[in-house]
Amino acid sequence: MTAPLLDVEALSIEFQTPSRKVRPVDGVDFAIGRNQTLGLVGESGSGKTMSSLGLLRLVPRPGRIVGGRIGFDGQDLLALSEPEMAALRGRRMAMVFQNPAYSLNPLLTIGRQLGEIVAWHERLGRADAEARVADLLGLVGIADPGARLRQFPHELSGGMKQRVCIARALLCDPWLILADEPTTNLDVTIQAQILDLLRSLKERLHTAMLLVTHDMGVVARMADRITVMYAGRVCETADARTIFRAPLHPYTIALLESVPRADRAYDRGRRETLPVIGGRLPDMTHPPAGCRFHPRCPEAIAECSRVLPLATPVAPGHVVSCIRRGSASIPVAA
């Protein structure tokens, strides 16, 4: 069996607050094969973005990675020095950040800020670097790329900024792209264009992708495999077909049921309303004992608050963390 390009094992990220330690990412496992797209899904606050930042060792202070292993092309990224990691970022693993308006420098032209990246990694002169940037801007569907090199971010629309950010991620032909909510704050038409662009570029350039999103519709359109996260932990991982046709974890089921469907009518007075997941994500400074979803879970039993479910294979390639689905577990401290 071919080894995955990225293999994350028991990744844990911790923040020290004035009163206690908080772990927004707590023992997370997932893997991405070469040329594969993994969808990392869950509600806002589930730990998806923090997990992706951890892969690049860009966890904001005072956060720090306190455990686990990040295997990438056969090497452990947590064992690399900062200069070695800096050389890898952007070159072998690149990120499309969530809000393009904030991730682009408003004081530099598009040509300069993207040109500096490719010049540093590829040791190119200014003219060659700008030519490379112009080529990438054209590749992501930006008209008249030569003129865009001289523009500042505020002169571009939201969809155009996101295309620039995608071009920035592709500058050095990375093996893995981390796309963090790449369609946030874009209208529906532009969202569809961006998703189509990412999919076509991935197929054309043979790049693997981690797609971070809360939108199950997006992963249905893009992902080969899906990992569902809740409150810093993985609930379920399987191929996309299995997740949509035979989900097992109650949280995965609840996420899918809360997605609007064209074949249903949602009318409070006459037919049915769109299901919602009751309650809210836990306060991560005082997470619930045992399974973190049990306070909101319609299938919870007393045992769910007394044991921690472990990721357990239930079929080839299908892993679930739920004692109601036969997962192994360990007792939690009283």
C-alpha cells in the first residue's frame, strides 16, 4: 500500500490561559494520499483551522503544539528546525487562508508581494519572478494579469482577491494545498467558480488538498475522503460516499440532516422545518467529560460521560469514535 503524503497522528495544540490550559485540538488523526482531497468538516470552533495551521507550524501565540506527529513525505515536520520549516512552507505545502482581504498585504502591489515569495524560494530575479506571477494569475482565470501586477488588493473584488490567494499558493508547485474555508464571504455564484477552479487546478497539477469547511455541500462536491471534527476531536473518517450514504457517528448524521435539500420543502406551517443541532459547542476551557458531543447527542447514555471513545475501525477505511457504534474507550478521570 502506498504511504500517504501527509500522515497526522495524535496532533494536540494547547493554549495557556490565565486560569488553565485549553486544547482546541486534542489527539487528532488524519491522512491525505497523493493527489487526494480530504475534507475536514465541522461547526465553527471545532478545531479545523487550528489543525491546518498546526500542519505549517503557524499556531498563533500563546498556542503551541504539545504532542503528536506530522508526517509529510516521509519526514516528521515537528522535528524540523525553523529554517527548514520556512523553506518547506509555500514550496511543498501552501495555504489558501480563510479571508483574502486579511491575508494580502494592503501596502504592497500584487506583483511585489507574490513576486517576493517565488523569488525567495526559487532564487529568481525580479523580472523572472513577476513573469511567473503573471503566468499564475492567468492560470487562475484573472484577465489581463500584467495589469493586475501593479494593482493593490483594495482595487480587486472579493472573488479576484481569492483567485490571487490561490495563485499565491501555487507559485512553487506545492505537493499539498491547505484551503481554509476558501469560499467564505463570497456570493453563491463566485463560490461555485472558486470551487470549480480549485478542483480543475488540483486535477491539472496533480496536487493533494486539505479542504477545511463547515459546508457539507462543499465537501460533497470536492472531497475524496472526509474527516468530521467536533470540539477538537475526530468523530468519524471515511470516504465521501460512505459519509453521505452510511454515516455512523451521531454528529455526522446531525450535520447531514441540517443541510437543505432540493427534494424537501421546509415550511413551518405545513410540511417540515430544517433540522438543527440542539445546544452549542462546549466551552473549551471546561469541555465535557467523556465524549464531547454527548450533551447534544440524541443517542447519549450515561456511559458517554464516563468514558472517552477512541477512534476505532468499523470497516476498511472507516473509523468512528462512538461507544454506541462499538468504539473502544477508556475511563475518564472522576
